Amino acid sequence: WWTLPQKPIRSSPSMPEAKSPQGVPYSDLPHIVNADGLHLFCRYWEPSGPPRALVFVIHGAGEHVGPYDEVAQRLKELQLLVFAHDHVGHGQSEGERMNIKDFQIYVRDVLQHVDLMKNRHPGIPIFLVGHSMGGAISILTACERPSEFKGVVLIAPMVQMNQTRPHPSSLKLLDFLQVFMAKVVNHLMPSLTLGTIESKWVSRDKKQVEAYDSDELVYHGGMRVSFGIQLMGAVSRIEREVPNMHWPFYLLHGDADKLCDIRGSHMMYEGAPSSDKRLKVYEGGYHALHHDLPEVAENVLKEVSAWISERLPVEGTRSPR
């Protein structure tokens, strides 16, 4: 079910073979090696015939690509080649768990993987599908190459940090104090951990919450202050980029999401000048809409598939690049 986008780097006799955090040699796993020399675990869902498009799926903070199998399988049915990797410090990839010195590394790695697949399958459109923090990565990736992607699907993207907001007149002062205090704490205690992601807010489906809690590839520890600083920086950058967002996007967000603020999706939808944009709000929906109540999850799969299908070239033709 997978192919290697590049030949594995063979270790010299004096160098031990690289293994995943779970102890599996990367020579036995589909992977790429990023610009820092770290191995990233990859997955590929290849259609039976020539692909009509490439779709890169970008997972969220603390998780991995495994839970996106249903999304990928549905897109594969449309004759699309779906691919993904575990971010640095996530799942079966190398790197310190859920910590990063610069958020841009996530974007850089996505672009590297996209380029590898684009070179193998030239002349067909490319889409991004991102969830949560993966939504933020998707947005910044599209902003970096605004003409590269045919469309970007964002499921509960991290566009604003979730917080209880006071009266608007005090927002700027609050934001300043939060950023200032976070930077002070980060300088003094960068390894200090904050609260963990509360799994009860991931989905209204108890089976999905149980699966999340029992998944050994999901990071269940606390988020470091230094990681939080990187997330805050990414959100600030997205807010600055909104006026430049001319590329097509589809936002799907639950109005009961307590992990990524739906106001961020509203802000992006209302502020972006794109002529091809859509926002769908799920009443009562939690964070992982693709794993929420069965009827919601099924609707999300249909919506994502239909939106991408509408933007595919007619079969037998090539999309101009």
C-alpha cells in the first residue's frame, strides 16, 4: 500500500541504522529524510489507475497520519493519490516529542514532500487537507506558494488560540500581556509543561475518544511553553496573511469546538479576498469533525470529497501548471 518516494539513506558500518521511536528500522518503513536529517514516516494511498490529482493530508498537534485513513480512502475512490507524513516529533517520525524550535520547519517539510510527489506526478493539480494545527500548517504552506495548490480544505483549523474572551476593548491589552508573560516564562523555563489536550473535547463519539486515548502513537503528555510560543507565532502570522489569501479554501468547523476557536475560521472567511471560499459550520460539532458523531463524520467526508471533485480537471485532460 505504499511506495518509497526516495531510496532510504543507508547507514555506514560505523553508524547504527536509524530507527523510529517505536524501534522499527526506517529501512522497513516508507519515509523521507528532511533538511535536518530526520526521518519522517510516510503513508501513501494510491489509486488503481493514473491519479487525477495529489492530495497531501496534514495532521494536528500530538497525533499522526493513521487516524486519517477514512479521509484518505474516500479521496482515493475519486482516483486521487493521497499522501501524508508524521510531523517531526510526532508518531513514527524522529524528533523531540511535540516540540519544535521553529514552526516553519513543519511548512518546509510539507513543501519538500509535495515537491517529491509533484516531480513523480507532474502536470496534475495538488490539494491540501489539514486539521487543527495541520490547518495552520496548510494555510502557511499555501501562503508560501499561493499559485501551487488547486484548493485547501481546513477542518477545524488553528487560526486563533482558544481562550475565554473579555470585552473587545481589552483584547489588545490582554493579548499583549499573554504574549509578554509567555515569552518571560519561555525564557526562564522553556521546558515547563502546560495542560494536556483534553480528549473529551476531541469528539462527541465516545468510541472515538477511547480510540484517541488508547492510541500509543498519540502524544498524551503536556505541551511545553516553548511549543506554545511557536503556535502563538503561527497564529499571528496567519492573521497577518489573511488579506493576501486569494487561493481557494473550504473551512469546516464545529461551533462547540473547545480546542480551536471557531472565531478564527470566521475571521479568515470574512477577511480573505479569495473569490472561491466556503465556510460550513456544524452545530454542536466538536474538534475532530471527521471523527465526530457518525452522521457528522460521514457528512464531512462527503463535503470534502465533493468540494475537491468540483475542482478536478475533466478526466483525460491535464491541468495547466
